[in-house]
Amino acid sequence: MAYWEWNRTGDPHHPHVVVCVHGLSRQGRDFDALAERLSERARVICPDVVGRGESDWLQDPTAYQVPLYAADMLALLAQVHAQAPVEQLDWVGTSMGGLIGMALAGQPGLPLPAPIRRLVLNDVGPVIEWSALERIGQYLGKGAHFENLGQAAHALLLISEGFGPHSEGQWLRLTRPMMRPAADGGLVLHYDPQIAVPLQHMTREMAQAGEALLWQLYDQIKARVLLVRGAQSDLLTAATAQAMAQRGPKAHCVEFEGVGHAPTFVAAGQVALLCRFLWGEERLPSTMNLAEQARESDE
């Protein structure tokens, strides 16, 4: 499993580690803007989950599921800890990355180098809407081919409206790591198309059965939790977000207006919000409009 490490603290053995884990079909470079800022005060680890980006592909595609991903993260954290002791551990997880974070933070006794102190769940919770899974299934693993980066960026923009507004430069920076050269020329998506297999085999009943386990994990989380929700999200409903604020770790929810599934933490105001949370700021807003999401922080 490949990962990207950011560290601008001046201390290669800095004891504070923040792990940032991407969504289902993405990769670790999604967090470049956020990691650059966070790395001023911590080592920031951005893995490419197996089957994505620079990481290897699995021989058995049915194993592309959260339990394996969580086990991989334990192995990664053990390696990071061996390089330099981890004394303080935080987690930022977008969609699938948030589910992996819940699996690690919600199971007492796992061999983590340190307990997860602060957990950011980006537009994900124990209840995942079936309609959103159906939408994702329409494009995941379909083997699209693109002539050039511009064509790829346009195609990804059409299926990623929920990411919210981005400048052309921002979108190209998000798109470039998502591509790899095709054997016959052009570009293809930088993931194993077989990551779609578990989703293809999932039924509505299986998804509902998984909710009880996810709620059990969520209720056992001891970390302080920030739940970020895109106001137009079709994956995380307002009702689920409200329930997450009332039970278990009682997440503080911030809703991003003008965004669906899922915020990218590229906009300066979105980055500043996560910095405030991870650095210990307790007074956080409950909503952010597009102007506030784009605004540079004064800190």
C-alpha cells in the first residue's frame, strides 16, 4: 500500500500524526491542499487504499471491503509508529475513509499506536442511502477511456457535481492523480475496476443489515467527532446527521451549503475549519455558505 507523507514541522519525528483517507474511487492526493496546511503542525499520512492510485490491486476483488482496509491501516500505522513514535493520532475520512475511521475508532482494544483523539467524518455515517449507492454503481468500475487530461476532467466533473464549486485549476489538480496512462494511449482511471465487485453484489437488505453494526461502532467511539455534511448530499441525510449529534460521541455537525457528496477540503475556508477542529478549537459553526467555505482564515 502506497502512501504520501507531508511534514513541514521541521521535526521528522513529530509525535502528532493525522491520517487522511479518501473515498471509494479516489486516492490519497485528494488531500494535497489540506495536507500542506496540516503538515505545519503534524506529520500527515495520506494513503492510497489498496486497489487505488499507486497501491497494488487485490487478486480477490471480493475483499475490497472495510474490514480489509482497516487491517491495512493498522499495518500502516504500525510502520509509521516504528519510524517515529506516534503520541497523538487524528483521522480525517471522506466517505469510505470515514467508515474505515469508524471501524478503527469504534473497536476498543485494537493495536493502534495511540487512541484516535479527533475524528473527522466527511459526509458519511452509519446509514448510507441506497439511492446514493445505486448512483455510484452507475459509473464505478466502468473502464472509461480518455484522450487527454482535459477530457478526463470534464467527464469526472459531470459525475462529481456533489464536490461543489472548484476553479479550473483546482479541478485539474484533483483530476491529474486520478489518471494513469492506458496501454493503447490516452488515459484511464487510476484504480482497479474490480473495486466495484462488492458494490455490485450488495443488496438493499445487506446494506440495511450493515447499519446496525455501523451504529454499534459509532456508539463506541471515544474520540471527539466532527461530522461534515454537504447540504445537498444524497448519501448522508440530515436526519442521520442529527441522530449522530445526539448519540455515541455526539458529533458536532457542520453543513456546507452548495455542496453534496462530498466536500473536497480544497477551498480555503473548508481547510481552515478542519485546522481549527484538529488544533483544538471548540467553537465551530453549524453551517458554512459558499463564501465562507472559500474565505481565507486569519489564523
